[in-house]
Amino acid sequence: MPRRSARQLRQFILVVDDDKSLLRRLHWLLEGAGYEVHCAESAGDAITAIGDRRPDLVLTDIHLKESDGFELINWMRKHTGSVPAIAMSEGNPRNPGELSMAEHLGAVAVIKKPFVPSLLISTIARVLKQQGAASGPTVEGIAACSAIKENEANQPGSLTSAITPIASF
């Protein structure tokens, strides 16, 4: 049996958000936690990326410019079957049930923005474990996420200044 490379052993996460700054921060956070990450700025880009390489998980914002995360989650349910999706959103005062709607359409978890980085990492790890994915984030990666919260909370442009904690562990 051919050996798999280290890249092939890491779980592959597709992150979809039209906020380029947040995409960069999420890419940095998830790679630091031991995942292989690809970013897409639209549902169309995400569908193309899924066609090129099937991810282990998709993390998508609900509010996207061209089409919304609801459409992406619905498309995934119909065309990929078992690829889990986690929906994230700041919320919408005109539609307070949008995260519940995402779950109804097939998202396996929802996260309200802003969120604590360690909550995101633990949610992703839990979903991938439930899906039976082979490997998870490293202990070092999880520790690094905790260090981010402690060391960068007050630095302008840091991950935790952009993603304000709403809960603590």
C-alpha cells in the first residue's frame, strides 16, 4: 500500500467567507492547529474548490456576496453527501433564526460571530471526530490557540481583536 505524505494525513478544511481579513486570520489559526486549509471568498469558489479536492469539513459564513451560505450548505447536502459543514454568522436582527435554519439545511454545527478561537478549534475537532476523520489537530496546535488568546488580545490587528470572545473555557 502506498504511504501517504504528511500533507495527505492532515485534515483538509475549506473556509468560506467574503471578509478577506477574517479569511487570513482563520487560515493562520487553523493551520497553526494542524489542519490543511484552503480559503474561498464565495459559494461559487467553494463549489469549484470542492470539485478540485473534497474537503474533510467546510466552515462557511452565512452572509456571502454572490450567494449565501444557505445555498452552499444545501448544495453540499445534495452533491457531497457526507462532507460536514459548520455555519458561522454575526446574526441578523431581521432573521434571528438564521443559524437554526443553517442546521435545518444540514450544517452539523453553528457558531455565532464573534467567537473564541479555542471554541472554533474544539468545535471543528469534535465534528471531525464524529465524522470518523483519521487525525486531528496536534496538542501543540491547540496550545497555540490558547496562547493566542492570552498573548494577542490587545494587539491591533490580532486574531482575538478581530474575533472578540463571547464565551470562555
